[in-house]
Amino acid sequence: MIKLLVVDDSALMRKLLDKIFAAEGDFDLRFARSGAEALAEIARDRPDVVTLDINMPDMDGLACLDRIMIEHPCPVVMVSSFSASGGQLTLEALRRGAIDFVAKPAGAISLEIDTLRLQLLEKVRAASRAKLRSTHRLQERVRHRMGTAAPLRRRGVAAGEGLVLVGTSTGGPPALEALLLPLPEGFRWPVVVAQHMPAAFTGALARRLDGICAVTVIELDEQVVLRPGNIYIGKGDADIVINSTPGGFTGMSVAADRNYPWHPSTDRLVRSAMAACDPRQLVGVLMTGMGNDGAQAMTQLHQAGGRTIAEAEETAVVWGMPGELVKAGGAGWVVPLHEITPLLRRLVG
């Protein structure tokens, strides 16, 4: 049984979530109407997973999340409003330690909640198996314990020319931060990122990363020439396709392909890049995430002479995507998250 604590100030939302999870038979449900109730319940019963609303009176979801991650760390799935402001708050929650998020329906919740049923169940079950990074907010946890304050034409190989292709899903935003922060301003290759995420969130993710990284981070929402030293975050609910032109590689946001279950699709990104250039010009990186997106295409890339890196199980929040790459024999390197960027710098030169 999965011990699940649902935290939401809306009686209707609690009732609807109760109906969804109770029908499954493998959830031991508890409920809290406020952040204070949630903290007391977590200290008393230590749930396997918490679903946490962002917008609550008295103590909002972010403040409650801070207390959870510092006092009693456990996997948290945020339940967020699907809006620009909600997107900013959700990304901040992921930075502070939340495992994943589910967007609340924009219309009448009681009418649309069934459309989120599978997503809720999948993400909560995945969170119950997730490992929290032992180093995340470690200094704050130590201070808390001590009682102190927390502060389509293939291009030939050209010297120094190539692309880094990154795929990630659950746990991805904090992993991307760890990957991109150490990259120097003059990093020689463009980096294209497929992060599974709705369109309302990818722009906010790109802006936040751009504000803290030495490299330039841009949401890829149209056709652009891919420049060295730039990071391109694929627009959510769409896919990314790489092409080759006389002026260099281009990246384009295109309508999601129904043949691929996750978007932006890592498999589609990698396959389009392999069609556009020699595989030896590509480095693929597959990080934390549910499912197997990217594993098949990156295995093909590895077999064709490209270089591939899988995040090691010891640091992945969910070792689904990188684990499938390793199982398929498609990982040239399997390294913990903090070693991926130094390895990239060596491979790119």
C-alpha cells in the first residue's frame, strides 16, 4: 500500500481526489486542509507521497514544501493551477524539491478531473518509488536540526561542430539546473533539451535557467539557427526537429507527433538530428524521468558512432529513461548527475 497524504483546502478537490485514489485499492489515504495540518500529519505518520496544492490560505504550498523538505523530506507532487503565474510557482516548487506536478483543470474541476486521472495515478505511483537526493538542501536540514536559521540534409563532420541533445522528464528541472549551471559562457556546442512539460511551463523554465546560468537559455518555440553557447528548451506540448542548412543546424518546434507518447519527444529529437548530420557530431544525454523516451533513439545513436551518456541510478529521481538506455546497451557512459557536465566538457573539447 502507498501511504498518500492529500493536502488541499478545497473540500471538492479533496473529495474528487479521494474518489480517484480510493478506487485503485493500493492507496492508504490521509487528508489535510492546510499546511499546518499537513506538517503535523507528516511528522506523525510519515507518508510515502504527498500531493500538495500551491494556493492555500495561511501557509501556501511553497512555504509548506520548504518545511517538508527541511523537517521531514518525502516525495511531493504539486497540484498547480494551469496558468502563467501557476507555472512560475510550480517551477519554483520543483527547484525547492518537489518531484513532479499535475496541472489542475482550467474549467469545472468536477467535469474535467477524469482527464487527469491517469496522469495523477502515474505520477503519484512514480513518486512513491523515487529517491530524494541526499544532498538536496542538506545545509538547511543540518541547520534545522541544530536549531539555527536557514539561509534533413546530412552535414559532413566539421572540426568543432556538433550538438548536445538532452532528454529528461520527472525530476528534470533540478537536474537541468545541476547540468547547466557549471557550463561556461563559451561552451562550444548548442544544447537542445526535451523536457516533458506542458507549454505553460517551458517558457518560465527557460527564463529561470537563463537568469542563473552563464550560458544563454531560450525556449525553442519557432525555427532558429542553433548557436554555440546557447541552450534551447523545447516548447511544451510540441516536439523538436533538427535540420541542416548552409548556415548551420536549425531547431524547429513542430506539432506533437501522435506516434510518440511523450512531448517534447526525446526519441524524435535524436532521430531528426541523426538524419541531419553525422552521428559523430552528436552527444546524447538521458537523465531522470519516467518511461523510456529517448532510450531507443539514443541506442541507435550509440550504435552509429555517436556518444551517449545516461544518468546513474544513484542520482536519478526516477531511473526510468536512463535505466532503459543502460538496459538496451546504448549508454557509452553511465555517470552520476554531478559528473555529466565535466564529461560533456571533455567530449566537446
